[in-house]
Amino acid sequence: MPALLTRYWKIAILWALSLVVVSALSSSAQTQRGGRPAPNLPTETPTVVSGSDVGFRIERTQDGIPVGKLVVRVDGRWVDTAPSR
């Protein structure tokens, strides 16, 4: 009888350890993959995708789509633009 109880305890401990390992692997895989990007994530430093004097400053992403402003280069600096009225 004691041998039967120790056998069940060993199985229970192995099962509990397997649950811990699977949950750790699952958590690790989710943080590495990242999933869908969160909406309205600001970038650390604004990135300018540009030609020689006209560019687009990416300020954040929304559902994986870059959102930003149209900018122009004046005296070596990127300056925001405004629509004419």
C-alpha cells in the first residue's frame, strides 16, 4: 500500500511540474512574439522617412500603421508644415 501512495505522489508532482514548465514557456513565447502592436504607441525618437527636403515624421503607430506629420527641411532642421488657407 505505501508503494502505491508514493507512486501517486510522484505522478502528482511530475504533473504539477509539467504545468509550471508549460506556463513558463507559454509566457516566454508571448513576450517574445509581441502579438499585435498596441494602438497609439509613441516611438522613442521620431523617425523621418524622407527625400532630400520633404519627409514624413513617424510619431506613433496605430494598428501597425505609421501616424505622423509631413515635414520639410529648412536650414538642416525638420520643420512641421501647415496647410495653406
